[in-house]
Amino acid sequence: MKGRTFIVIGIALAISNASGPAGAAVSVAQETASARIQALSGGLPTVSLLPLPARTDWPGGPDGHEARSGTRILSKQRTWQPTPAPVPAVRKTTTEESKRSYLAVVDQPDIQERHKIIADEVLRLLPASCTNQIKNFYVRYDKPERRGLAGKDTIIVDGTIPDEEFRAVLIHEALGHVFDLGCLQGSPLAGNSIFKDGNEPIFRNDASLSFYRISWTDSAHQRAGAKAEDFASGYAASDPFEDLAESTIYYVLHNGEFTQRAMTNTSLATKLKWLQTFLPVAPVSSGALSAAWDGTVPWDATKLAYTWKKPAIVARQ
């Protein structure tokens, strides 16, 4: 995508060199992977988890909801014009609605009121500098093939899915992909890393690299020895970008299960620590085990049931 804007996030890259198996030469500071993982996971033991079903048995099946043609936005979608939303029945506007003020990118005439409310609430969880990065926000009512698509400054969401799923998909796209690709960008002066989002480089001082390196050697290859249970969901194992986005929604909406799984999995413990350090949003549930993990890895975290309580915005130094 053209016109890439670089935003410097004032965050100390406390875990900028987290990596996978010991001996992998991916740390800029040349720190050992085992020492970094041990520090970030708080010394959590690694034990065998319950057997996982084959990929074809995952709930939701193998079909994902993101484009992977080198970017989160399909090329044919880049010139897409939104289909006008169905005209709702005339009703009186409530006092609350009349006083509601939406973000400009959300307040569009072709977006239904209920979707404006959800989108405005989710997007306001991002820092203002990140929210301002979003130039295009579309809700499609023609039942598109993909439920959600996002790049660093554009989000498209299917408006025909249930409200709970709409919110979950939007969290995946906004707090996952937009935050990752649009807010934590690093600087070209640092040079290119081995990771790329399509043709766009990920710079060596991009904070997201320390997440990618936990389970990935580059944009297409998992680390040797990586297992299905090292990922928040089956879809997270698609590439490092989906890994971060699925981990984000799992952290925000299913923090109890995430915390429980991280107690016996070093990779998940390191990913959890990264989210606690960099993501400017607190989870809906606390670190306490609000829900027990049943021992299986879900295919798609956006399909999991949850109870919504608007999370707090976390102040970062």
C-alpha cells in the first residue's frame, strides 16, 4: 500500500529480541533464546498438554477469514466501493443516540447504527495516534466472502454476521493487524529484517519482530519443533501476522484460558508477556482463571463465545 506513515511508539522494547529454540541466530543483541524465554515466561515449566485433534477436526474447519496475497487486503478489494446498507424502518432516535459522538472514520451514512456503536467502542481502545492511522473503515452488507480484512490503514468487516462475532472480528483486525502493521512500524534507518508483509519490509527495530520470532523464522516458516499448542488457535499458525492477531483477541476476550495454557507452554507464556507489555488494552477477564481450558486448540478465536465488558485502556510509559 502506498503512502506508508511511520509512527514511533514511545515504548522501551523490553522484549525486542524474544525468540524460539536456543541457538537460533535471530536476536539483534545476540542474547540467547533460552535465557530470554526463561526471563519472559517467569520460569514457567513446560509440560505435555492434552492430545490435539487433527487440523481437519478443529471447530470451524480450515477456512480462515483473512486474505493472504502478500497483505491483509485482497488486491481486488482495494477499489471496492461499499454497497448501500438496507434502509431500516423509521423509528425515533433515542436521547442517548442523539448525544453520541462517533469517530469520523466510523460515522458514515452507509454503516448501520449498531455497527457504528460497536466499531466506535473498539477503535477507541487504540491510542489516538493509531486510530488516526485508520483512513478507511467499511462495513459490507452484501455477505462478502471474507468476514474481515485489514491493512495498516484500512478495515473491512462483514455486517451480516451476529453482533458478538462482528466485535470479535473487529478486535482481530483493529487491535491485531492495524496495531501490528500500522502502529508498531519501526524505522527504515534500522534496516530491513527477514520478515515481510507481502512486499513491504518489517524493519529491524519494529517491536512486532520480538513477537514473530517466538514461533517463526521468517514470514512463511515456523521454527523447528513448533507445535499446534504453541499457538492461540489453528488459524494463528498460518503466518506471524495472524499469530499476533489471533493471540490478541485470545488475550482480550479469553484471558483466563490464555493464562492457563501459558502455565505449561513456554511459547504462549512469551506471547502473553509480549501482549502484556505492548498492547495498550487490558483483557476483559483478569489473569485469574475465569474459564477453564478444555484441552483443545480452537481453529478460530473470533468464533469463541465470550461476555463483553469494555476493557480498560492501559497507560504505557
